[in-house]
Amino acid sequence: MTSPVTAPEQSRHIATQLPGPKSRELAARQAGAVPAGVATTMPVFASRAGGGIIEDVDGNRLIDLGSGIAVTSVGASHPKVVEAVQEQVADFTHTCFMITPYEGYVAVAEKLGEKAPISGETRTALFNSGSEAVENAVKVARAYTRKQAVVAFDHAYHGRTTLTMSLTAKSMPYKHNFGPFAPEVYRVAGSYPLRDGLDGAAAAKKAISAMEKQIGADNLAAVIMEPLQGEGGFIVPAEGFLQAIVEWCTANDVLFIADEVQSGFARTGAWFASELEGIEPDLMCTAKGIAGGMPLSAVTGRAEVMDAVHPGGLGGTYGGNPVATAASLAVFEAIEEDDLLQEAQMIERVIREHFEQNADERIAEVRGRGGMMAIEFVDPASGEPDAALTGKLAAAVRAAGVVLLTCGTYGNVVRFLPPLTIGEELLREGLAEVTTALQSV
């Protein structure tokens, strides 16, 4: 017998000042038990969530434009995910797939092989987090190519472990004071059309020249990139850039790894953003939206590449946990049955229309794909990034009861990552608060 899902009412409601008394009490307990390095964006403590709403312990209902950083794409309490998790917990919570395997792991691997934009036979290994997926993709690439160097791009974000911090471009807060970093990691300029002014061919030529001169294809195991860069500012590369990079990799026996951790699972209006760029990666990393909030990640790749690793070389105690894989299979169903690819495209349309109708000279660009959209703020006189404005705007919107996230190498980008199940009316209400705040700051 499964418990019914009791998602909060789908309307914004401010019952107390933010944060309310119960949240303030919990924040005091947090300060005495949790290190300061674990910072929080919103000063409220959640009690339940679903659809496009997060309800806090004081009864405030907040519009969710962040979905746990693109994790709860199907909503934070989708009935299918809840039912699947409850049923699996009743059967068993863990055996370790490497000891006594179970069907759920295999079924998720089969689903990813079916949906991944990789032709031919594939293999998938499951892990716990996006960082783990990236680490293991690099391991696989090095094992297959027998080469060591890895190239990442400007504005990249790939995780918080030693290797993935090394691949990540932004120092604060991700790398500051945490060195030394992993060796044989190199960085080249990518494509940031608003700031570099280059078309895709010119940006790719510049990147390829740097790789050939500074590293050499004979030393290069893999090139890794987010098809739509996340923490770096939701940067959409210029048309043709990624295709040229992938073509160069193929011609030079270098593997291309697509980091789809944030952009995968219908987030961009396609199953994976690589499809929208017209590219086929050799390896693909996924996490976040894969399991509706359960910790799960994956590396999917060409069979001959994935099978290059010796038996026992991939794995982990919790990787592909049965509860998480049950949730993931429910997410696949929810995306298809709820037509969330179309919902993501609706979100993009509404956001673009809203900012076309509410244009502001401080908005340099509205960009992104599907339910992964952003606006970049600049000083209109100089064109320089305006992080101060962005911070004030975000604070004002949050105070009005809307969960809003920022990003960008320069701290001047607001990103929109609502659950793909958010209602259009609720989305428009949240966007209206952004415009109101922009007019007042």
C-alpha cells in the first residue's frame, strides 16, 4: 500500500515574513551543526514540494524557478516517482550491484542506451553524482585511448571533486583554497557569442589551434564540454562550434565527452542537448534530472569504449542503488506520459515572450533552450557584467517568495530552471516578480 501524494496547493502564499519563525529556529540549529562552507540560497526550510511550488515549515508557498538545480524536473513529488520508491523500499534498499545485481540497474542502462544520442551499441555504468559520472568518463577515456590529457573549456563547470574541480573554470566558490589540482587537465577558449563575437567556425578554429599547439592530439584522451554550459552562464555555443570540435576529435582519435548533467532528461526540450547541437558524443555524463531527486548518475558510451575498462575497474558501493534506479525508471515514464519535452518548449516560449515584452537595456541577452533559460545583465553604458545588479535583483525576487538562482563566471546571470511540470500561470507570475524587481533595484 503506497501513501497518497499530497503536493502543496499550486499558488504562491506568504504567511509570514521570510524567513518565518520556524525557519529562523532551524537556521540557528544549522549554524551550530553544519559548517559555514555549506551555504544556502534561500533562508527558508522546506516541508514539502510538488509541481511548481515549495512549501516551507512556516506555511509559506514559494514559486520554484530552480527545481533543486534542475534535479526535480518532473516535480519534487511526482506520483510515479513516489510510488516506485515506496514499492522498492518495501522490497530491498541495497545489495550492491557488484555483489548481487538486480533488474533496475540493467533497465536504466537499457533506457539510457535507447535515449542517448549515440548510434550503435552502447553500455552504461551507474554512479551517485554528476561529479562521479565525469570522473568515471575520464577514466574510461584514458583506458580506451591509452592517453592522459583532457581538455575542458572556459566557463566550464564539471563538479567539486579534485579532478572535476580541475576541469571547472570558476575559482570562487568552487576551487578557491582547494588546490593542488589534478594534472594533465588543460583549458581552452570555447564559444561565448555575446562576449567573443565569433561565429561557430571561428571559435572552433581558435580552440582547435590551441589544442594542437599546446597539447597535441597524440597526447589527448578526451575533450569534455557541456553542450549548454550551466554554471558558466547558460551559454549556448555559436552554431557549428560543437560540430566542428566533435569532427576534429573523431579525425584525431580523441574522445568527445558530453556533460549532460544539467541539460539532460528533457530539460532543454529534447531528451539531451546534444541532439539540438547535432552532435554524437563518444561518452555522455548524466545525473540531476535522472531520478526525480534520488542520488543517481550515469556514464553512457559506445560499447567498445566502455568495455575497454578491465572487470572491477568501474563501480562503487552505492552506484545504481535500487531505490534510485526505481525512481529513474519512473522519471522516464513521467517524461513521456506527461509530454515534458513539449512542456520544456512551452517554458522557453513563455520566458522569451515575457522579456521581449518587458525589454530592459540592462539585459544584454536572453538565451538558453527549453526549461534551461537565462538573462545576462550588463552596465548599458559599458557593456561590462553587472554582478551587483544581479545580486540585488535575485534578493528582491526571493523576498517576494520566488526561488531564483544566479550563475555565470562574472556573477551577472539569472537562470530559470523551473520544474517542467510548472503551470504556465505560475511561471508567468514568477517572471512578473523578476520584472518588478528589475524596475525597483
